[in-house]
Amino acid sequence: MNVDFVDASFADSVAVKQQLLAQARGVIFDVGQLLAARVANGRKIMFCGNGGSAADAQHLAAELVVKLRQPRRPLPGLALTTDTSILTATGNDFGYDEIFARQVTALAQPGDVLIAISTSGNSTNVLRAVTTAAELQMTTIGLTGGDGGQLADLADHAITVPSTDTQRIQEAHILVGHIWMEMLDAELGDGV
């Protein structure tokens, strides 16, 4: 391996993002507007995912509650991936597939939004959360990759990264999430 590996990695990441821009520019913008409208109307945004996607869920929820760029009032965001007592108790008592769905049932109101993140689109616990959210009249947003998996079909709106490389998918997911957070800052920023 030599320094060309760095060049190749950058080029690959850029290529995936350019393909995603070409295929999903409109839906990314539309979802950003939907998120801003829901939050402006008193609704909250929940996030879920496994592994690196769990970290992305937590990251984006923090940017809602705190800020991305400019000081503003805290916005209602909740990562369903962070309460170890709820996660382990649910996993123990009801099974790992229910760790997010149970929280959605407890915390959601009609009109809230669930952003479900799964690089494969086939994580059972994420799919259960989306199904539960739909039953509770939430809007569901899927961030996925490859062929979209089941998540692309279940979610009300899906952004499918055109790659099967997990790290490239995750890099694109956080870019999309940052775009949405920046849109929320711009639409709802009013100082602290």
C-alpha cells in the first residue's frame, strides 16, 4: 500500500456522493423541508440505527437539541440508541428486534418523524420501528444503501446511497443528515 490508497479512497467517496446527488437531490431537499415544517409545528424527530448508524442517530439528535452552526433554541430530537437500560431490558424481555419499536410506541405522537438508518436496509429492529411508527401515524424517513433493502419500500421517503460499501454509505448518510440539520438551522434559527 502507498499514498495512492488515500487518493483512491477520496475519489471513491466523492464519486458515491456525486451519484447520490444526481439521483436524490430533490427528495433530500423535500425531506429537509418536511422536517423543518414538522418541528415548527411542535413535532419531534426520532432516530434509530445499529452500529455506525446508531452513532449517526445519536450525532444527528445532538445537533437538533444543541445546534449545528448557529445558536438557536433547542429542537426536539431523540436518539433511540442511547438509553442502555431501555435497550438491554427490551432486548432481554422482548427480544432485540423490539428495542426501537418499543420506544417508538412509548414516545411517539402522530405527526412526529422517525429517521431510520440502515446501510443494508434490512435490519430487523429498524424495520420494526418503521412499521410501528407508521401504525402511530408518524412520517418515516429511511437512510439506506445498496438496493435499499426492505427499508426503501417501508419508509414514506427513502434516500438510498448508490453503493454497497458500508463506509461509503455511512459517509453519505452523515452528509445528508448534516444537510437536513443545516436546513433546520436556517428555517428555525432564532438565537438562544
